[in-house]
Amino acid sequence: MKILLYISAGIILSSLAIVYYKYDPEMYSFFPECPFHKYLQLDCPGCGSQRAVHSLLNLHFYQAMDYNLLLVLSLPLLTLQLLTKIYQKITGFGNGLRFWYHPKTPVIIATIVFLFWIMRNLPIMPFKFLAA
């Protein structure tokens, strides 16, 4: 049963990757809009993520960082965690990156996201570069 879940997740993620590779979220209206940005004209921590994913899949790294720096900087760490978990499942050895399981990790992540949220909405240099 678990293998079916993993296969389904792989198919869904692959399909999403193809959609984000082929279609630019700036050009097509079927991508969801951020309600926070739409109604308040402020950037949330996730604003620009769809455009950043599109840029990354098309190997435009600097453009992706311009859209959402936090997403781009977090992807290598998340990818490493995923690969570590896959290795653990296949071989039975290892236990992932241990710092994810530290009690302070959620607080640190929430603090980073909250600070990014505030800084990207400050209308002064150098924080203007963080806006989506």
C-alpha cells in the first residue's frame, strides 16, 4: 500500500514539475494568486514561489532568487533531507538529518520565515531586493 502512495506522489510531483516547467505563472491565469498580495499589496513569505519554481526548472537561478530568495536558499537543504530519507528507506541505514528533530528547529524556521516576511516588505534598501 505504501508503494502505491509513493508512486502516486511521484506522478503528481512529476506532473506539477512539467506544468511549472512549460508554463510561466506570470503569463497564464490558471495559477492561483496570493490573496495576501492581492488585497493588501504586501508580499507574504511565499509570494513569488511559483515564478521561482518556473525559473529554477528553466535554469534561471538569478531570476529565481529575485522572485523568492528564501525558497531558493531552502531547496538544497530540503533536497538533501529528501535524499537522506530515500537512502534510509532503501538501505535501512542512517536516520536523516538529525537537526530536523531538535525541539528548537520549528521555532528557528518560524523566526526565519517571519523575519523574511517583514524584511521583504520594508520599503528601504537593501530590503527592496527581497520583494517579489
